[in-house]
Amino acid sequence: MNIKDTMQFVEFNTFYSEYAPLTPYGLMDKNKYHVFTNKEMLLSVYNSIGKIVNFINENSFQSDKIEHHLKRISHLNTFERKTFDSSDIFLVKKLLVNFKSIVKLLNDAIKEDLQINFLSAELLNFLSYDGANKETFYLSGEYNAELAENRKKIAEADKFLAEIKKERFQEIIEQHGLDFRFRDFIIASENITNNFSSELIYKEVYDKTSLLLKPMLPKEYFDLHKKREALLLEEHKLEQEVLITISEKILVEKEIIINYISKIVLLDTLFAKSRMAIKYKMIAPVLIDKKATIAIVNGQYLPLANKCVKTETIYTPLNAEFDNKICVITGSNMGGKTVLLKTIGFMQLLTQMGFWVPAEKFKTSIFENIHYIGEDLSEKIEGLSSFGFEIHNLTKAIKDFETNTLLLIDEFAKTTNAIEAKAIIAAMLKSFSQKETVWSFVSTHFMELPEFEKVSFYKMKGLDYSEYMKYYNKEQQYSLRERIKLINSFMRFEIVKTDHKYRTYDAIKIADILGLNDEIIKYTKAYLSENYD
């Protein structure tokens, strides 16, 4: 399902940017923008969110700890390799430690619902050489006796090498007063180095007047150092053998660990969605039969509602119950037609992306396709007008009509001539009404469209002009901002059912409020009276 245009139309990312999974796996899942069409799967997700919302509300400490452990989980490197290095094994152990802690913190209801359990205690203990299930991993000699013995020999060699150096440095101090304990070389004047023993001090020219001096270590030091190098090679060989053994044990549980990752994605995304549900007082959508219509009670279009909070302006939630599959929304400009379409689109995307919705009730169906048709919100197509772009998108949408499709059509054909535009809209309504698979919400400023079966007409209440006139003083010099605020204050963003012959002339009233001169207002009213009354 291609929802790019619909998401852009409803400004979905202003909400989606707040959705914040905590693991790399959860973030990868978020970036896939899943839209689901399986009703049973979505109902299961809504049910799981409900359990997690209750858990968060009742167990704040445990839920905070779970989020802490989710943040600690890193992305594993590929399981396709046969041998892991120490950093790979560390990440596996880190995942096991945190997943085990999460499972321990979850309640039985969530574990049963999501079928989550921890089955890798033996593997985790094997990776914890010191018996502590911590976020650490060290390739311990405990894994291999030969490795332990080899490291013991290396440690002994290091001890003897240090002792040899210590003795030689002390000898140099006593004979020549030079201290190399905390330095690799010394720069000295050439005239004071003539009496230095060549067995203790190595000399080379540094500049015209100075020499660079280094300590000379005895042959036994280099013989022992050579043996140590051989021990290090053997250590590396033994470590590789241990890594193979550990890798084999991990790969035995490969599918189990992959299942843990899928559960981590599920938990991470569900907890993130539950946090959003709590923040915005969301509820689970009601999914109904595909032949039913859409209903909303106090639906909040969050991108606008949040803006209104910031600007301290009134926001009106949407209450609407549509009785047909094809709904025409009329009303004045600034009256909320587009916001109504955005609210429906926003709620539907939330529903099919597995979120709860910000409403007291949202009843809807599942659609295989959701299309926005209206103003070009994306990059312009060269040589194509706004009307041409709308036709292009409508043509694409029609190709999906074999499956259930929701159309959000905003002010279609407003840039072409009114006679043809009205005829095309009428034809669209007739065609859509004959398709069992098409649900459509069409906002338009064209009035007196023809009636068709399965097509209902609604209007936005619009400007409460009589109430507005109680406050408006035409003589007052309102600024443009003040005039717009006045219009919004008395605009009734509510929807009511009407007949198709309903006329509204709010545009004249709004033009008057915005300062259009009296002469043009008078001529406009006269023209309407002569031609349409």
C-alpha cells in the first residue's frame, strides 16, 4: 500500500516523530511504516496495547526498568558467519542478559499474550565464566585448560621480563646515574657520555652536540621475549578454538535468539505505542464489517490540536457518523472541510498501523488501499497542472478498486472551469456509488450536485454570523490577524447532514469580515439574488 501522499496530507509525521521505540530493532521496524490489512492481527495488537497500558499505569517502576533494558539492547551482527569474534559474543550475551531481565519484569498476562519466555539459561551461564550474568564477556581460560596454562606461562614470562628490566635499570642508575624506569631514551651532551659502558648504554647521534641514549638489555631478556612471542601465537590459536566452540553453542540456539529479537521488536513497539496511548488518552479502534460506515466521537486530529494548544486557540474535536459509503462534504472556505478529511485519514492510518486513536470512539473498516486526491503536496511533475495531477492520482486510485479502497478527495478540480469540474464530480459520485469496494469522502465548494443511491451530503456548520455580529464593529480598524482570529472564534467546526440542494454563502460574509469594500459585497449579493434565488 502506497500511503506517502496520504501521510503527507494528514501531516502524519508530526505524530509519528513522537513514536519512539528504544532498540535498534524497534527503530528499524518504525522506519518500515507498516500498514496492516489483517483485522484479526490488528485486534490482537490493540488488545496487547491494552494490557501494556494497564501494566505501565500499575507498575511504573517495573515499566521504567523494562525501558532501561530495552535501551541496553544492541543490534547483533549477522548470524550467517560460522564463527563469531569476542565482540559478537559480547553482543549476544548483552541481548540475553537484558531480554532475561525484561521477561522477569513482565507480568504473566503480557508474557502469555505475547508468548514470551526465556529459554537460554544454560547458554547464558556458559557465556558467564565468572558465574555472573552481566553485560560483560571475556574469553576466559576457564573455557580451555591449555589456554589457561598458556596464559599462565605468558604471565610468568612477563614477570621475568619485568624483573630483568628492573635489574638492568638499577645497574645503569648505580654505574652511570641515568634513570630509564619511566622513559625509553635520554638525550645527553656528547662530552659527558665518553665513560658510559657499551654493555649498558646504546648510543647514537642525535644532533651535532648531543647523543640519544637507550638502555641495553641482556641477551636473556631477548631470548625470553622470543619465547613469549611463541606463546602469544599459541594463545591466539587456542582462543580461535574456544571461539569456535562458543560459536557452535550459540548457533545451536540461533532460531531461539532470532525469536527473542522478534519478541524484542514486538515489546519495544508495543511499549512505545502504549506510551503514546497514555499521553494522548487514546482508545482502541472498533473494527467492523467492510460494508459498514465510519463513525467518530470526539476525534482529535493531533497535528492541529497540538498547534491549537501552542497558539492558545480553540480546537473542536470531530463528531460524525456517516450513513453511506460515499459522503460529500460542503461548506465555506475556512469552515473545516479539509480538517475533517485529515481527521478521517489520520485516524485510519493510526488504526491500520496498529495504534490506538485519540477519540472517545472510532468505528471503521479495514482498507487495502488509502488514497488522497487533491492539491499536489509533493514534487511537481513537469508539464502537469494541478488539475492534471489530480486526474493522474485519480487514475492510479481507480486501478485499486478491485479491493477495498478509501478515497480522501479534497476540493477536486477547483483549478479548472466550474461547469466541467461540477460535471466530473457528479460523474465520480455516480461511478463510486456503484462500486462495492469504494468508500469516499469528497470535500467540495460546488453546491447542488445530483443525488445518487449510497451518496450522502453533509455540510460544515461554518460561520455563526449572527453571533459574530454581536461582537463585530465594522468601524473598528481590525488588523488582518485580528480578523482571522475573529472568524475562527465564530466558525462552528461541526458537521451536519443536509440535502444536496443546500446553499451556503459564508464566502461573502468572510470576504466582508476580511475587509472587502461595501460596493463589491453589494454587487455580489445582487448577482446571487438575480441568478440563484
